[in-house]
Amino acid sequence: MVNDPLESLAIFGATPAFNEQLHVGRPNIGDRAKLLARINKILDDRWLTNNGPFVQELERRIAETAGARHCIAMCNATVALEIVIRALELSGEVIVPSFTFVATAHALQWLEITPVFCDIDPKTHNLDPARVEQLVTPRTSGIIGVHLWGRACDVAAVTEIATSHELKLIFDAAHAFGCSHRGTMVGSFGDAEVFSFHATKFFNSFEGGAVVTNKDELAKKIRLMKNFGFAGYDDVVYVGTNGKMTEVSAAMGLAGLEALDEFIAINRRNYEQYRQALAGVAGVSLLTYDEREKCNYQYIVLEIDETVTGISRDQVMEILWAENALVRRYFYPGCHRMEPYRSLFPDAGLLLPETNRLTARVLVMPNGSAVSPEDIATLCGIIRTVVENGALVSGRLKQSAASRSA
Ligand code: T4K
């Protein structure tokens, strides 16, 4: 380290710490030989999609892992959400958090249902049940809770609200495959739950998702709807769409499932390293996972409190990007400040103070098998240097910005 700690930073002219870009969502890939063997079989058998044998096997194994009676694999979680919403005949208004990936809200809006944005509990980052209750109106038909970062939302409280107002209840469990809540695996809560197996998730099928549910009739309907409503050759019984997962995706999913424990162990090791390396850095807190639960440890979430650090989350991000570390500020700026919601509900933010506060503080760090312990040590070293000299760095950044615009 040079004498002036700031001189070691790429943003002030030093060589970037990483030669190649470091990503938050680098995919985990299971045993390549097994994956390729399955792909060869797909090609040999010429069965590429439409409920093929690998999709069926994946569905069985996901249902087993999630402890649900039914799993319906899909092309992605967004379409899976849309299909569940339609199958449950939601209409009017549905209560959702704004602090989520925009797909949760879009799935409703796409079906011309109004997402009503609810604030979160700043400690859990999940729906605040007290606020949910206040948003129920005669037009409300359902609630979509999100298990953000894989940490389940307050399932009992939200279920009670849904039951007492006769609302349907869906959980967007895009982050929560392999996670438990009070000892029960995520997968059997509410009317249905939806997983994402997108490339950036710790377990992926390239693109993919699944609906899991314990409700037999609902599962049957969803299965028909994701295949155009076909109940048999030439026999369409519902309006449907194309939500099918391909065999190649299922092959990737099966390879991932075989390596699931390994992926989780790597994530957990990385999480522990971040935790230790950032311990005691004032104003930087790491979102923790409950040791008593099963957890996929996918998301390494930092909260940066500028009132303590003297440097903002966005400035820390700018510094890390200059080092080639493409950290992300999920889920900034919050769905309510994205279109079309920003224009449709310009005042929504008034009821979302915690969401607004959190979207300015959160920074998500790289995790997974593509990140090495050396990478994490370097990242945490930079964060420590920057935060421990927060006011100085912030001042220098403002100076450089001013001289650039002069
Ligand atoms: N609900 C919730 C709560 C969700 O978080 C999501 C998805 C959904 C629903 C919908 O699920 P899907 O319909 O997607 O199954 C990414 C993912 O695209 C998205 O699936 C995910 N959430 C979200 C949290 O993250 P972006 O816009 O950040 O993606 P992008 O392209 O910026 O990629 C993220 C990072 O990963 C980049 O640094 C690049 C890197 N990357 C990405 C891909 C695709 C790779 O290194 N390799 C890759 O193959 O949304």
C-alpha cells in the first residue's frame, strides 16, 4: 500500500485491482461432462422440449427438494408468475413490495392488474405485514410476498392477512430455492411459490423457473396453461401460453442439482469471508443469514450508512466499478420509481419511506464459484480503505467531478 491510501485506487489513476471484470451474477456450472452427456442424449433422442424426460426428472427432484406436492417447470420465473396469477384469477389490485426485481410488479401489470406497492421492514428487507393490512381495499384480490435474498418473508403474518380477507397468496421465491423458513423448506407456502433458475441465480437452468404448490387442482390448471391449454391432442380447455422449459435447460438444471451442496458450500464460505473481512468497518453492515435455517447464501448484501461512513453507496460503487468489480445496487430505485409505475403512481413513494431509504444504501457483492478468496480479500480491502477514509475520498471524488465539468 502506498502512503496516500487514495493513490492505490483506480478511480484516482492507479491500475485497476482486477484485470478482468468481476460480476455479481457469474453462473455456477455443475459437472460439464454430465451436462454434455445429457445434451448428447437429447440430440440422439431428438426430444428437445414439450415435457421431455429431463424436464420431468427435474420437476420430480425440485418438488422433492422444496417439499412440495407439485412442481411445474417453466421457461423463466416471470412467465411462471404470470401463469400463477392468471390461474388464481387475480384481478383489480394485488399488494407487492416495491423493493424487488421489477419482474414481480411487471407480471401483474402485464395482466392489467394494479400492483399496490407496500413498504418493507428495514430489518428483514421483506414486506412489513402491518403495512400490508393497511393497503387492503375491496379491489384487492391477492398478495405477492417476496422472499428477498432467500430470507423468507413473515409467512405466518402474511398468510393470516390473506386468510382473513379471503385473498390469494403467492410467494415470489425467485431467490429462495434451497432455503427454509422455521424449518420448512420454501416451496409449500401460500397458494403457490415461484422459483427462478436464471443464469445469475446460484442454481440455474440457463433460463428457467418453476411453480411449486400443494394444491392439486391449481397444479393441473397451471400445467395446462403453460402448454397453450392443451389437455390432449387437439383439445384446448383453457386460454394458455407457452411457458415450457426445454430439455437443454432441464439438463443444465439436473447438473446444477447434482452440485447443489457444493454451490451452497462455496457461497457460504464466501459469505463467511466477507463477514470476517468487513467486521468492524463502521457504517458497513452485511446482511446475515439465520444459521438455524437452510440457506443458499447467494446474495452478499451490504448496507452502507453514509451518515457514518461519510461516503455514499453510489460513490463506493463508482470506485469499485473503476476497479473492474461490477457490484450492483439491487433493487434500486425500487419498482415504484420505474416506468410505468413512476408515471401511474407518482405519489407512491410517500408510503414507501423504508424502501426509499434502503434503495440508497444497498450494494450487492459478487458471490459464487467464479469468485476466489483472493478476489474477496481484494474487494474487502478496497471497501475498508475507502470507508475508513470516507470523507476524504468523497471530497476527492467531488473535486474530480467538478474539475471534469469545469
Ligand atoms: N423475482 C425476483 C425477486 C427476481 O430477482 C427475478 C429475477 C425474477 C422474479 C424473475 O426471474 P426470471 O424471469 O429472470 O427467471 C438479473 C437476472 O436477469 C434476473 O433473473 C434476476 N432476478 C435479477 C436479480 O438479476 P439483471 O438485469 O441484473 O441482469 P444482468 O444481465 O445485469 O446480469 C447480472 C450480472 O450477471 C452482470 O454483472 C452480468 C452477469 N452475468 C449475467 C448473465 C446472464 C454473467 O456473468 N453471465 C450470464 O450468463 O437481472
